[in-house]
Amino acid sequence: MSIYDLPTYEVIQDKELSDLKSQGILLKHKKSGARVLLMENDDENKVFAIGFRTPPSDSTGVPHIMEHSVLCGSKEFPVKDPFVELVKGSLNTFLNAMTYPDKTVYPVASCNDKDFQNLMHVYMDAVFYPNIYQNDKTFRQEGWSYHLDDPDGELTLSGVVYNEMKGAFSSPEGVLDRVILNSLFPDTSYANESGGDPEVIPELTYEQFLDFHRKYYHPSNSYIYLYGDMDMEEKLRWLDENYLSDFDQIQVDSAIRYQQPFTGMKEIVQEYSIASDENISDNTYLSYNKVIGTSLDEKLYLAFQILDYALLSAPGAPLKKALLDAGIGKDIMGSYDNGVYQPIFSVIAKNANMEQKEEFIRVIEDTLKNIAEKGIDRKALRAGINYHEFRFREADFGNYPRGLMYGLQLFDSWLYDEEKPFIHMEAIPTFEFLKSQVETGYFEDLIRTYLLDNTHGSIVIIRPEQGRTARMDRELAEKLQSYKDSLSPEEVENLVSATKELEAYQEEESAPEDLEKIPVLHREDISREIAPIYNDEKEIDGVKMVHHNVETNGIGYVTLMFDLSGIKEEKLPYVGILQSVLGIIDTTNYEYGELFNEINVHTGGIGTSLELYTDVTKVKEKDFRATFEIKGKALYPKMDVLLSMMREILMESKLDDEKRLKEILAMLKSRLQMSFLSSGHTTAALRSLSYTSPIAKFKDDTDGIGYYEVVKEIEEDFEGHKEELIRSLKAIAAKIFRADNMMISYTSAEEGLEPMKNAFAAVGSRLNDTADAGADADAAGADVQNADAGAADEVSGPCILHCRKRNEGFKTSSKVQYVARTGNFIDAGAEYTGALQILKVILSYDYLWQNIRVKGGAYGCMSNFNRIGEGYLISYRDPNLKKTMDVYEGVVEYLKNFNVSDRDMNKFIIGTISNIDRPMNPSAKGSRSMNLYMNRVTEEMIREERAQILDADQADIRALAKVLEAMLSEHSLCVIGSEEKIEENKDMFMEVRTLS
């Protein structure tokens, strides 16, 4: 029987999606009204997702709280956290849930058939039969609740989503994005915050929460997606027989309303918080926003991605350049958001001032008028089209399964018109259409229609307010105290009882018989084989090349690697600046905007990075190798262009362009500040590790807080530092970009070797030679300082890094903390073992999860342990500080007493292998192989680690108590967080300062 013969479904559409080598089939479940879409192909990384249209009617965050809560137990799987149980014991390649402004999506992916079915089962049960109706404890844990330990104590608010959104609202970029969306659609659900506004979340009642599920979590409002190589007929039967047939079709009013265009631009000004000692000047965000049709216009959907590139996003793009030249903002950002019904094009100036508003608008509109009249740079349009088409064809989504990314893109049309799910999957004809329109005035007409003559837009300004977070915290504390004072003694006692009941519920373990209901795989289901390593040493023109021979669909992935061992410590931040400058500064033959376009017209792009490789055979010596890497990808016939453009960047960049250097430093400072608020956990861990680890010190000096401090100092007194900056950049480039200081990593099929050899032959001899390198060696720091004698050593000697314990607390305007505790267990006498990879899963989804997320209310918690002995415990968007540090201290005792069932031990092992055995695209196979080569990790080491994981028992985990004890004995810590919490706990730190 075929899909067409299934009596319970109606086939609506059947399309060959040749661009994606898939067959697309759209169906409807007759009884329940569920929409179902299949993408059949030979991809073993199968994807299932179920989504619901969930337009919020207010900003209480009910869609977001629901997303968390349905994954906390269901009818067939009545454990408290089946999501975590699946993470522990599944071979998933993706497992998560996401809340968007208009939908909530629950996707899973796995290459293992049995595992995939298990994941589908748990997720279908979770969304349709969650345990949220039994009591309010899940709602109070995941959403919000009052917390009162005793009648005389302080009344506070807690909840995972509540704390997550406090963190999200601490980011000025997050605040800006939300206000832009709200400002443009005041008459629709987009006017509300689906994630939840922390000031509004506590208005949500348990009954309203349940009503939301009753209304929207019905098959008639669902969108079910299946992708990959599987028996689709069998999956459809299972869905029908186990879930969909239980429901009758109903009318669910969830349509995303169309916002009627404005007759004039709106203007909104809102405050965001900065620390009490941060500067208000140059800290305002100005944004110019326009609504661009609807996402159901497939040509417009892609055309504005091209325009975003050509007008704004590419280095040297005219809008960006005009604003920078006018001195409006120091970091010009933009976006084209086509993941909502009515897409949004935004131009944003960061580090601007309120009084620049009129000039900001004038510069944008004058620039657009000029472009519309005189025409857009044709090279920029062609580069933008090639840039996006290359990515569409390559389908390299990094760690994310391609089926997941296709599924999420389907929603960009399917959610708003159930007859048009495939329009963005058939992109090649649209790209061909856009190519044909480059010379016709089509793009200029789009500028006139949607940007210049379009009144449906807004000017959104967010300006800084010193100490806003502290003020709002005080006001909340006073409000809660006032509320508590209004209660009778009996009502206060009820709050204390409710707090204790929730804590008891959180402490309570799920019944063994309920845990048994969560399906798990067995160790026997896991192969003991390791993924292949593709390393073949070759030589081109005297330069070592490691070739990774894998099928790449005709694309060559090349990395030129330059050794950094001769750069002394105080010059390392300049290496970071050089890495950020190259590729976005003028060269001898191109202005930087032209350079970027030339690259993207012919190739898949070029980028630079700094990489660190540890020698795992010399762990105690702390040997590592640092490289400056320039990476690119192109079709084989274009390898000559790719290598030629790489040489142009390395050898011809005008490193004395003062104006451009100043612009790049301002942008760098801005982007680093943003990362501290969005990725504070990794920043804090790196900083803490740098107190004792040379490799972490190197990374912190070139990409962390140490780097930021140098960038900030130079940017704020550019005139005083520019000569040293230019001298250092030139000297470093002269020293490192030499053929005799170089190595190549190249990923391609066998037929890609000849084009690479020919391309490199034309370029390799035109790098610096050894004689050139000496000219400015002193300025670059090639005379490496001996830490003891201070005498100059050989130019090729190792860079001596000076580590110093600092235990810092960094104050920010954030409402939450990022708490890191680190140490090196090998330095303290312990050894690395594969069991530490299991420990990451155990801590992240058991001990830390229960104590920091479930009980502590933090959004996330993680741990890591590597082969060179470095370990860390970190929390993410955490309302606590000292309490979290206490949890870290308790990990040793937890491990000493570690005692779980064989089934649970089995789950932890499978979850560990799931993290290791990720499907890899060709580029990733090459990168992994090169990483192993550079780190000197052999096949035998990987096999041994895998065996240690698969053969581990509880005694092996208990033995790790000594490893954690060794790690924690270093007492290294770093916290990035709110100024109040840092000040409150300042005795914990050796240094406290503001990160601004």
C-alpha cells in the first residue's frame, strides 16, 4: 500500500524538489485536521517536528512557558523530565524545542531508526497529553512562582523562563529586536512578547496557562514534518493510530493577522540598562525599520536577502559606509528578518547619540535615493546572489541537521498559507530570475517601493539609563514586600508551604517504574568503530599539505595555516586585531567593499581565524601550537581565484589605513561587548582558565576579556596608539605570512588535487620570503622574552605566557550571572580518561541540572573536561552566585556517593556517544581530521577513549571524585553578572571591576 492509499490521510500536493534531491508530499489527516508534510530522500539523519501556531495575546510568555512545561512529563511517560532522560539516553543528532513570535516547534533528529521512533513517541505524547493538568508545580517551576523560605524572609520571584527572560532583557540588542517587532505590528500578536516580559510574566495564572494548551495544542492547529530516509507509510500509520485518530477536527482561531500598513512612520524611544558607572555618551541605538511585503512572495523573500547584502551587510556596503562616514554610530548593523509573516528590513547604528536621529534618517534616505537613481553596484548584486546560492546548494548548516533547517524554513510560508509550504524549497529558479534582473532596474524599483515610498515603518531608539537594572530590582523588591505586608499571617504561611512543597517536588525522584517507560537503546546498539580519519601528507612547492580525501560535490575547502610561535605575549592582542582587519580593509588592487564582492562572485567565501592546537603527547609541558588561518571554499575550477584572493588579503592589505582601522576597532569593541552579554558563560570560563593555562591565556589575549581591554584602550585613544598599532600589524604580517612558516589543510575528492596544486603554484612563491621578515621583527615581538633572564631568544623560540591568578568579578548591567569555576586536574595529579566524557552528561543533565536549573532557576548549566586536564563548571543566565558556587563544591561528594541503576548508567553512556557520533558534512570531516592531526591525537587514542566510555561502570564514575577534587583544588573562578550580586559577594573575588 502506498501513501496515496492510506484511507486516513488526504494527499494535497506531491512535488519533486529536485534542488534538494527530495520528494515533497503535503497531506491532511482527515479526522483530526492535522497538516502533515513529508520530504523523502536518502538522508540517514532523519528529522521529525511538530509545530503549532501560537500567537500570544499578551506578554506573559505563555507560549514559552508551555514549550518548557509540556516536556516535563506526559501520560505515557509520567517522569518529571522526559526531555532530560532522552538527552541522557538517546543517539539524537538534535533534540530541542523553540518558541518563536508566532509558533512553537518541537524538532528531533537521529540516524538510528529505533531511536528516531522513540523520540517521535515521547514528543507526540508530550505535546498532546502533558502532565500539566495534574498540578501547578511544573508551571511554577518552569514559569514563575513566589519564593518564601520563612515568614520573616524576603519574598522573591523564581522560575526558569522568568530568569531566562531577565537575561534576554539584559541585552540591549535583545531589547531592540523586541521593540522593533512590537512597533511595526501594533494590531497583531507580534505586538506581544512570546518569550515573556519579566515584568509581565507574573501576571500569568495557572488557569490561563492551561487554557492556552487547550486552545492551541490540538492536531487541527498542528504542523507535522518528516524528513529523510524512512518508511513514510509506516510513520503515517503510527501517527494516526497512536495519536491523531483520538481527535476530531475543530476550528482553532490561530491565524497570524495581517498588519495594515501605516500611513506614516512611527517613532518609539525606550530605555535599556547600563551599569551605574558606564558612560551614557555614544551608547544609544538608532534603528530604521521597514516592513517588506509578506513572506509568501518567494521572489521578494530572496531579493531582499540580496539587497541586505548589497546595501548593508557586506563590508563597504553603501548604507554602512555612509553612516560611518557621517560619524553616526561606531558599529552599523542590519538585518532582514523573513521568519515572520511580514518581513522586516532594519538598519541599526550602535554607539550613537539621541541627537543624531534626524541626521541618521537623512543619511539613510539620501543614500537610498542616490542608489535608486544611479543604480546599485552590479558586482555587489551578483556577489550577493552567488553568496546565497552557493550556501543553498552547499547546504552546510554546521552541527545542525539539514533536514531540521529545511523544516524550519518551510514554516516561513506553510504557517501563513497551508497551500504554499514548498515555495522557499524551490529556490534555484528564483535565483535564476534574480540573476536575469540585475541589469533591468528591478532591484532599484524594490528600493523605491519598499524602502523609500513605504510608510509602514518605524524609528526605534533605545537609549541608556545608568543603574536601570538596580532601580527596577529595588522597585520589584518594594512591590513584593508591599504585597507580602498586605497578606494575613495565614496567607504568608501558605506561601512558605507552597515554596517548601515545590522544593520537595523538585527533590523527589521519579518512580523507577515510570522511568522504565522512557525507551532507551542498549550499549550493544552502539558500534565500537570510530569515525574515519582522512589525513594524507603531501607537499606542494616545498609546503606541507595535509589532504583530506572525501567527496565534496566539486567544492574545495582550503586552509592556509601560519605559525604564531614567534610573537611575544604583549603583542598577542595585535594578532587578534590583524585577524579581524584582514579581508575588510582596502588592498593594493581593491577597495574593501570591492574585495568582498569579488570574492563572493567567484567563491563560497573567505574568512580568517586564530586556532590553538595542544600537543596531547606533551600535556605536562603544556606544549601547544597557535596558528593564524585563512580559510576559503570554491568550486574546483575557481581554486585559482580563491588562492589569488587569499594572497591579496595576506600580502596587499593596506594596514596603514587609519580611518578604516579606527572604524574596525569601534566595531570590534561593540561586537565583543555583545558577546559578553550573550555568551558570558564561555567568556567567564576562558578568563578563569587563563589564570593558570597558557593556552587559555593566549585565547583570552586574542579573543577574550584580555583582548577586549586592549581593543578598548586603543579605540578610546586612537590618536595616541595608532602608530604603534600600524607598526605592529605590519611587522606581524611580515613575520608570519611566509611560505616557510606555512602549512595547508585541503579537503576535496581526488580530482580536486590538481586544481589546488596549480592554484597554489601561482601564489605560494609570492608570499613574504624569510629575508623580508626581519625588517620589523622587533616591533612584532619576534625577540621572544625569556621569563627569567629577560634576554632576547631565537626568533623561532616559543612565546612565553605569564599566567596570574585573579579570581575576578565583572560587573555589568545584566540581571543575571554567568558563574564559572575552573581548574587543571592533571596539574593536581589526576589523569584524563574517557569516563570524563560521561561525566559531562551526568553533571550537565543530573547533578548540575537538578541543582542549578531546576532548583536554582538558571537557564543553563554545563561542564567540560579535556585531554590536557582543563575542566570547568559554568552556569548560564543564573539568578544566583554564591549558591551556585556551593553547588560546584558539592560535586565531589555527589560523585563519591554516585549510585544509579544499570539502566541509568547505560543511558549516560548512550548520551555520551550521541555527543561524539554526529553526522558530518565534507567540510566537517576535513576539519576534524586536521584537528586530530595538529593535536597529535591518534586513532589508537580515540579507540581507547571510546572503549573507556562503552565499558564504563559506576565505579569508574565514583573514581572521578578525585579528578573533580583535583580540579576544584585550584580555586579558580570568574563571574560576569549584575553589579548588585557581584558587590554583595565581593569577598569571593580577588578583583572586582566593571566590564564596559
